[in-house]
Amino acid sequence: MYPVSIDYQETTLILLNIIKVLQQFSQILNLNNLIFIMENAEKRLKDHQFSIAVVGEFNRGKSTLINALCGEEILPSDILPCSATLNRISYAEKPSAKINFQDGSEREIEFYKLANFVTKKNTESQAVAATVKEAKVYYPISYFQHNKIEIIDTPGLGDEDNMTAVTLSVLQQCELAIMIISAQFPFSITESNILIDKLLENGVGEVLFIVNEIDRFDKTEDVERVINKISHRIEETINEWAQDQINPELALKKIGKPRVWGLSALQALKAKQTHDMALLGQSQFVNFEHDLKTILSEKRSLIILQVTVNQIIKVVTEIIETISLQKELLDRQQAQLQEMSAIIDSEVSKIRQKKREVIQFIDDTISTAQQQAQTSTYKFQQDLKKAAEIIIDNTTVTPAEIKNDNFLPNLSNQISTSLNEASNKLTQNIESEIIQGQELFVAKILDFSQFVENMPDNIYHKLKQLEIDISLTDEVIQQIETVNQLCNNLTANNNNNNELFLISFNSDSFMIQNNPSGVGTGIGAGIGLVLLGPIGAGIGAGIGANIGNRSRAKKFKEKFQPLVNIAIDDKLREKNINQIVDDYVSQALVEVLRQAKKILETINSVIETIQSNLVEQIAQQETLINHKKQQITQMEPETQSILNYAQNLSEKLVKIRSA
Ligand SMILES: Nc1nc2c(ncn2[C@@H]2O[C@H](COP(=O)(O)OP(=O)(O)OP(=O)(O)O)[C@@H](O)[C@H]2O)c(=O)[nH]1
Ligand SMILES: [Mg+2]
């Protein structure tokens, strides 16, 4: 897909293409920092810009080295930590300086006043330097002239945090780094960390090492020993770093054997200023300068490609890692969605089951109430007969009394009063049975509604534990609120107004009233009538006056009782007491039933809303996940082929550069 080539033009085009693709991928994966890195790489590759950063701990002679290259003391240097800003030095025919301030403004300054803006030599200059973003210094350095090269003086690393950050940002945008180490303090742990974290990790194309201040040693052999020692430590550090890389071998090749120059920047500067060739020779500066010029003229393009490739490898590796992480995440989310569907199904079927139980319970309660009422009614019939029997038994019957006109009306009255009492008892019994039924009923529905009310919370709580964003819709919240209100009314009715569910028990239903002129009398009269018949007939048929003796009185009671019973049965049947009780029970439960039905209907729609809502949300999530997965899967082969190409190219570049 990406043919390996080292033709500069062609390779540049391929790399620009790759950068475009990686930008798109970074965008899809939301890797903003990578987009930035690629934008930057694209710009540098197109501009063919070449930046050299001079780095190291403070006071190692960074500024002095740049001065030595220029042959003039253009940058301030000092025995105390000095450089406070980034200073970019590039070619111009005449020396000049511009200051870019933090607030975005830019100002040209007089060249010799540079120290007032870029150092921390005194509190005033330090305060000014704090407002400076960077200084641009233009100077006629001959070999910078045609090559769009800039050299960057950086504040000492590890001196202050914000300065370290400034230097770091520059390292991501430079092709070559010169690391300055002092011959006096051979390669500290801090310096080894600078090398790894700031240079190698940032994919700088090439790193050159300078052991400065060799003039501090008298003997050449001491200088050699120090340089060897430092070179060895640098190699160790690079090896250590390479072992942590995905491809240690390539990482090592890319850096190559570290190139270390021992020199005295201070002597070189002085020699150039005074044209002292002997001192210049002594400074060992010429070797370094010569090699630097060669690198800049011969390897510049290769290094630019190398830096770009390094950035591409860095970015594509991170993209590949992100893809694999996101794939895992998406797989997990997919599994979770299935889990979610299962949770929803099980919760919904739980609540449906519960609803069936409630309906069954309601049916049972009604039929139990009806059965009990029927039993009470049957018992009522027996009670009435018993009451009549007791009255009849206790009545003294003599022939003389039977003849008395008041006898039968009195007897009837007694019986009807007694029947009224029994009737009231029945009313109370049935009433209390119904109240009990209602209470059970209401309790059951409230219990169920509580369950319904908790259902969404239960479901959403379980779903929340998964990593997927599911929310309770307003519709659900509103419906649950309706269920709540209906249930509150149900409770209120039950607690405050039982009458609502009750029809007042009307004794009329049983044709028995306390009012003696009413139906009670009617029964009495009826019984009287029935009795008068046989008695009259008896009189007529010869019972007549003989009714006066004991056996006749006993016979009267024996005949009278069944007649009373028949009269009771007839009256109850005539008034259809069974039906009345049935109706009464049903009517008493009708209001609760109506309300329960409404609650159950609302609950039904809550369940449906929740279910359809969640199913919809899950479906949406699934579509989203599938889409993402597809996008990511499509990226995979391309990222792999980019990585392969970049690694091959990197290897080629290393070979050519070290040839
Ligand atoms: N003897 C000797 N002194 C040097 C040499 N190079 C630099 N110095 C001195 O070391 C001190 C620090 O030099 P600078 O160039 O300011 O060092 P720097 O690394 O830029 O320091 P910061 O900007 O503070 O990070 C100055 O006093 C220099 O004159 C050298 O080769 N030999
Ligand atoms: Mg400095």
C-alpha cells in the first residue's frame, strides 16, 4: 500500500498522505493531542524547516556554545542560572531582535538590549522575562544562510518547572538536539532522565552530545578519560531506553552510536572574537563545527524525514493501542447491552407475574366475600327459624288464650321483633366481612403499587452499574406519579371513608323492619293468615272447642312452627335474599374494584412505556456501537500497514544516515 522509497520528494508525498490519514483516524478516536502532533509534522515537512535545540541542565554553557557558533557574544550568559526564555536564532544579513510576548504581541528591540528581556540576572529582567514567550534573534551566521535553519537556546532543564515545559514543547518541534554536558559534572541521573524523557521519547531526529568546559582540565588524557566515561554512560542510558521500546533493535539503530564531542565553548568564543587560531585549535571546537556543517548540508533532508517518521510511528502506535482498547470496550458494551435486555425482560416478567397474582387475589377476595355472605345468609335463615321457635316455645298456649283476639297479633309481634334482631345481626356480620375484604384488597394493591413504583429504580439501578448511558424518561416519571396519586387516593378512601365502598345495609332487603306497622307486621299478619286457615278449618273440622286441652295446645305449637318456617322461607325466597346479599357484596366492592382497575391499567402502561423505552434506548446504543466498531475495524489494516511502512522507512533512513 505504501511502497518503500527514499526518494525525498516521493517519500515526502507519501508521508504527507499518511499524516492526513492519521489525522482523520485521530479525529474519529478523539485523540486531540495526536491531531496536533500530525498538524505540526505536516507543517514542518512542507516548510522543510530545520530546528536545532540546544538543551541541558542550567549553567552548562548552552548560550555560550551558540555564541561560539556565531563568533559573537549575542546571547547573555552568566555563572548563575541565566537564560529565562526561549531564544530562536536564525539567519539575517543584519543583527536584530524581536520579542514575542505571552499576550501575543510582538516588539522589535535594540539588539544590545536583549539581556533586558531574556535573562533572570536581576529581579527587573526576571519580571520582564516572565512576560516573554520567546525571543527571535537574527544574525549573519554564514552556514545558516541558505538552509532555513534556526538554532534554539533553551532555559536550563530542571531549573524551574514552567521553563522545563517551554523547552519540552520546543523539543516536539525540532529536528536535531544538541545536549550539553559539563566535563566537570559527568552525566548525572538528571541528565540521563533529560536524555530519555525529553529527547528520546519525543522522537527528536538526531541527538549530538557535547562535553563542554574541557579547558578546565590540564591534561589531554584526563579530558579523554572524562569524555569516554560520559560516552559510556550515554550509551548505557540509550540501551536502557531501547529495551522499553516495542522494537528495541530498531530504536537502537535509529539513535545510532552516540556522537560525543569534547570542547570548550568559552575558549572557542574568545578565539573567534580575537581571531586567536591557536586558542581555537585548543578549544577543539572546529571538529564539532565541521561535523555540524556536514550534518546540516548532507543529512538535513534525511533527518527531516526521520523526525516525521518518528512522529508517525509514535502516533500510529498510539492509534493502534487505542483501537484495541476501544474494541475491547465496545465488545464489553455489547455484552452489557445483552445483559441489559435480560435484566429488563426478567424485571418486566416479574412485575407481570405479580400483577397476575394481584388479579387472582382480587378474584379470590370477591368470591370469598360472596361465599361468606351466602353462608351468613343460610345461617340467617336458620337463625330466623330458631328465633321464631324460641318465641313459640316460650308462649303459653291455652284454649282460652287462643280465643283471645290479641293472641295472634301479640305472638306475631314478638316473632317479628325477634326476627328483626336476627336480621340486624346478619347485616353486621356481612358488613364486617366486607370491610375485612376491602382492607385486604387495598393492602394488596398498595403493596403491588409500591413494587411498581420501585421497578424503574430497580431496573435503572442495575443498568447504571453497566457502563452504558440509559436514562429515565419524563414519560415514565409522569406515569409513576399517576400510579402514586391513584394509590394515595385509595389509601385515603379506605382510611377516611369506608362508607364509600359500602351501601348502607337496608333491612328492607329482608322485609323486616323495627317499625311494627311495616313489613314486620306484614309477616306477623301473613303468619296469622296462614295459621287462621288450618285453625279455622280445625275448628270447622271438629277441633273446635277441643283446642283448650293440653294436647291440643301442644298440637297447635307443632302445627304452628312449620307454618312459621314455611312463611319465613317463602318470604326470603320471594324477596330473593341470596341475590340481594350477592349484589350487596358486589356493590360494596365495586368502587374499590373500579379504582384497582384504573391502577392496574396505569401500571400496565408504565410497564409498557419502560419496556419500549429501554428497548429503544438499547437499540440506539447497539446501532451506535456497531457503527463505531465498523469504523474502528476499517482503520485496523490501514494503521498496521502505515506502521510497517514507517518502520521500514525508519530502518532505511538509519542505514543511509549512518553510512
Ligand atoms: N570554563 C568554561 N566556562 C564556560 C564554558 N562554557 C560556558 N562557561 C561558563 O559557564 C557559565 C554558564 O554558561 P552559560 O552559557 O550561561 O550556560 P547556560 O547553559 O546557557 O546556562 P542557563 O542559561 O542558565 O541554563 C558562564 O559563566 C560561562 O562563561 C567553557 O567551555 N569553559
Ligand atoms: Mg543560557
